[in-house]
Amino acid sequence: CTREELGEVADEIRDRFGPLPEQATEFISLKELELMAYSWGVDNIRLEEDRFAVLSYQDTQRIHDLAHRYGKDLRIVDRRNAYVVLPKKGMKGPQLVEFLKSVLR
């Protein structure tokens, strides 16, 4: 599934049933984040110390490309993990998902 296909599914659901419930919108946004992470070779995202998002990755070149694009707030710490500094301590829910999507754009 691509981000475009995901958007088409969401549009089709809206056409048939009207506005999406908040939970459906959040689910689609989370799936979009997964697709974006996959495109960068990130296979897992977790939070650490309410201050960092830890991106576990497989592809060293792709994570270096992402770090170069994103800047100093994405730190590669070893051969498997990169840390992204969260703009606000304790971010969660849709706000966190939208921030992570902005990192991976």
C-alpha cells in the first residue's frame, strides 16, 4: 500500500459514509507514518525518557540521508538506532504522530 492508495481509501470511505470518526482519522494517520518510516528503512519507533523518539533502522545510508535532511535534532547513536529530540517533553497521540511524520517527510 502506498500513501496515495491510503488517501484514496480514506476518500472512498468519506464518499460512502460521510466524515470519518476521529479514531479512523488517527488510524489512517498512523498508517501513513508507518509507510513513511518504511520508506526510510525505519522498522520501529519507540519513545524514551519522554524526550526522544528512537528510530530503529536497517539501512545505514538511508538513515544518514534522513539525518542530513533533518539536521542536528536527529542523532545517529549506533549502527541500529537514531534519536530524534521531541520539541516538547511528553508528546503523545496525534500530536506526536504529526511531528514524526514531519521528520520523515
